[in-house]
Amino acid sequence: MIYLCCKIIVGEIPADKVYEDDQAIAFNDINPQAPTHVLIVPKRHLSTLNDLSTADDALVGALVRSAAAVAKEKGCDGSGYRTVRLQLQRPGRPDGVSHPPGTWHLLGGRTMAWPPG
């Protein structure tokens, strides 16, 4: 399955990038659910999170550190933010999901309620 995010990673679709390193890319969400809403996507394709092994610990750590760097850059590191990791519930399901497994959403700039919203 080709996700829109994959096309952004390879430069086929433009995005408002806010962070990039050798393992991840982060860009503003086009349908923000908070004043700060950034998607953090691993550059390496993951079919599902079930495919992760201990060899991927550095990648997972890099994604978390990327989220913290983006929060600092966006100015919500002191006021608080939420990260949400996405996982397809049924891998391969053609449901129009545009985010690959392993994508993190960073939300900030407003009070976060529970349940999420």
C-alpha cells in the first residue's frame, strides 16, 4: 500500500516540513485538530508495527526524540503536548488511511481532554 506520507518522503507531494533527519520527517497536518498538529513519519517503510524487532529500537527512539524536538521548535514543550501513535487495526485494509504504521501525531497549543479530542 502506498500512503500519501510515503509520497511526501520521496518528494512527489509537497508538504510544510518542520523537521527532518535521516530517520524521520515531520510536517504540519493539512487537517489540524489542534493549533499545533504535526505528523512525524519514519522514513523507513513499515508494513505494520508488528514487524518491529529489537533491531528497530533506535528507529522508535529516534521518532520519540523527533517528537520532542518538534514540540520544542513549535513552542509547546513547556505548556504541554500530546503524541499519538497510529497503527492500522487491520493491516492491508483499503480504508483510505493516508498514514503509514509508525506515524506519530504531535498535538499542542490547547488543553488536551480525555478521552482524546
